[in-house]
Amino acid sequence: MDHGLSATAALWPPVRTGFGFVHRAACILDNPKQQGSSSVRRQYRVLLRKMRRSPKETGELERAITHFLKVTDSYWPGLFHCYDVPDLPRTNNDLEQLFGSTRHHERRCTGRKAASPSLVLRGSVRIVAGLGTRSHCFQGRELAPANLGTWQSLRAGLETRRKTRALRQRFRRAPEAYLRHFEALLLKQILPP
């Protein structure tokens, strides 16, 4: 064992440095002091500057650190939003777990193995409602829309999606009749009266 450690001794300093960077990044993003997004962003920015300035210290891991910095840059716009919004999941894994449990409950309630078609049609409303009711039991007066115009436009969008789906079903059931109907409509528009 001592022989292996002595043979790889030159490789360990970059590994220690790289691990230190990643560990520090995880500690900052974990945010144990529950600081706001501006404070977390500031600390993280300082760490990223250190990482950019130390390619010599990371040696063989320079490509990995460069990749880490590139991925962090791509996620930067939405990386700190979770620190200002209470109960917002911090990672994609948390979101996937949340949606996965919603899908599981949906399957248990309906008895279906796959997602129900209504979840596809009304998912933007049903998923939010399902997630919201986990943390709070709503009373009738709380369910009344605050802005009637916004509620009506949402309902209109859901109805448009439902009609589009219904038209697709008509084509699947009788494609020839469906196409004949639209050919007749087209011919009416082309031919003079």
C-alpha cells in the first residue's frame, strides 16, 4: 500500500485542490446559514474566480475544472433563484423527485400504468394544484381567482388544447372521412359561387 501511495504522490496535490474547490462549491450552495441569493451568489463568484486563476494547481484536472466552470456559466441565470423562494427545490434531482411522486400518485389514483391523457392536457394546472395541496389545505374562498382575466385566458388555453386533441382523435378514428371533410371545405373556398 505504501508503494502505491508513493508511486502516485505527484498526482495527489491536484486532486486535493480540485476536491477542495468542489467541496467548497457544495458548501456554498448548501447555504447552511439560509442567506439570500445575493450573498450566496457573491460567495460563489469569489470561488469561481479562484478556480479560474489556478490552472497550475489543478494540473491534470484542468480540463475537469474548465468543464465545471462552463457548466456553471450555463446554469448561472437560474442557479440562485431558489434561495429567495421558500420551498423551491434547489436541484433538478429534487424537481424530478417531486414530479415523480406526483406521477406515482396519479397512477395510484387512476389505476393507469402510464400518465392519464388529462394530465397531458391540463398538466400545467393539475400538477401545480397537486403540489400546492401537499403543503396547505385550501378553503373555498381561497380558490376563487384573484384576477378573472388571467383565469379566463388560462381556461381558454386549456380548451384550445382539448379541442386540438379531439381533432387528432377524429383523424385517428376515420382518416378518410376527416380528409374528405377538409377537401370539401377547401373546394368551397376555391370554387366561385
